[in-house]
Amino acid sequence: MVLKRMLSLLFRLKERLSHPRLFYLLDAYCEHDSFDSATLGHVAQKKLESVMHDAINHVPFYRVLADSGVIDRRNPHIEQFPIIEKKDIRGHEADFVSDLFSVTTLESTRTSGSTGEPFAFYRGRHEWDDSYACLWRGLFRLGLHMGDKRVFVKGVDERPDVSALTKVKRWFYNVINRCVLIDAHFLSVTEKNVVAAIKRIKRFHPVYLHGYASSIDLLAATAEHKGIKLSDVGGKTVVTESEKLHEFQRQRIGRVFGCSVAENYGCVEFGMIAQPDAKGNLCINEDHVYVEVDPDGSAIYTNLD
């Protein structure tokens, strides 16, 4: 019990050092859960106005549109801003970097390509903090806590020929984050890899699993086919992300792991777009992302942070 508390405190210290604004933001986002729709809408509108003014005053792409009159500089409205797709940014990344930042101070970020072609873009080193705060707010709603033991199923490099230094770094990451990393891409190679991952989960006894929906479903399907019991792992819940969680997957994962299944919806570019509320309904994080729907039913996202 003492060791558990020490490891939980170590994790919280790591979070405070890695994300200096996290706990301040987390308090604010958790407070938003008590707001009525009008008050929450006011918070979102203020953020949206700030984002629009920053864009037309400091981002080359939007400044040109404001100078040409396409966007009203004094009274901008979101409808005046063109819908931007990945193809519009590729090869023109510098046009979308605010002059308040030097490119040398930004991080070059890439998506995994799980929903198509990988995409590269710049973001500030602490730009993820707002989305990370939203993530933790959603986990708190599920009764989870910082420092809980967890299994992460995502894209990591588990090739047997990785360097000794990489293995040491991964071991240290697992210890300080109180987690076990399982490579989603590694799972799909052979059934033997899936069974090995299942055995790691059983040995670790996590409080919850978190990761790609299809990969966690593959773990569940294989365990069920092999007659491997996972309901005794002791987990509170399974949290999926990065892909749409289909109902047949939700049912199988819940059945095999013997716990509730919560769906997060988001992406690397925007972070946490939607998460379950206390009743399990998937709700848009309206204080973090502005969402519109175009005539053909496609979602249009604007990150408010």
C-alpha cells in the first residue's frame, strides 16, 4: 500500500513537471461540468472570438484573407473562415504558424495515419495541456484517478531489434507512468503476439485499459476464442479512442473484460473532441472544440485552445 501511494505521488509529480499548467486547467474544466448550457456556451464563444482574432492578426494565411476583406477584421464570424483540410496545409505549413512563435520553439508533430495518410504539423510545447486536461476530466467522470495502474494499447515500436537504450527508456516510462505499453501494430502481426500481450495484462492487473478500439477488441476476441479468462483482471473500465467504437466491439470487450466500456473520440490534431458524461453519453467537449456539420454530414472542427 505504501509503495502504491509512493508511485501515485511520483506520477502526479511527473505530470506537474511535464505539464505545468495541467492542474490549473483541470480545475477549470472540471468546474465547467457544473455549468448550464448558456454559461458553457458563453465560455466557448469567448474562446472562439479569441482564436479568430489571433488568427487574423498573427497567422499569415488568415491575415491575407482579412487584408483582402474576405474576413471582417473588426467583427469576424466563423462563417467567414474557409474550411481547411490537410491538403491545404501540406507544403504550406509556415503559412499556418503564428508570428507570435518561432518555428524553432515549436514541436513537429505527426499523426499515425490510422485514418488515412500520416499528417505533419507544428504545435506549441504546451499546446496539448488543454486537451490533456479534458482527457483527465473524462477519466475522473469514470471514477479513475491519476496514478491508477493502466494498460496503454497504441502505436509504439516493439520490434525485437530495438536498441538497449530504447528498452531501458520504455521500462522507465512504464514505471513512472504506472502502465504497460502494448504496441497496437505489433498485435496485428501474429496471434502469438496477441496471446503474449494478454498474458502481460493478466500479470499486471491494471485498473483500466486505454487505447485503440480495434486493437483492444482484437485482444478481447482472441481471449474469448482461446478461452482465456480476463474478467478476473480486476479492471474498472476500458477506454477506447482513435477509432470509432462499434456496438459489437463494445459488447465483446465488456463481456470479455467484465467491465464497462467508455468511448473517447478525438485525434492528434484536435485532442479530445468528445467523451462520456457521468451517465455514459458521448458528449462534445464544447469548452475545448467548436463543432459544425456541413451539408453532407461531415464534421468541421475548430480547436478553441
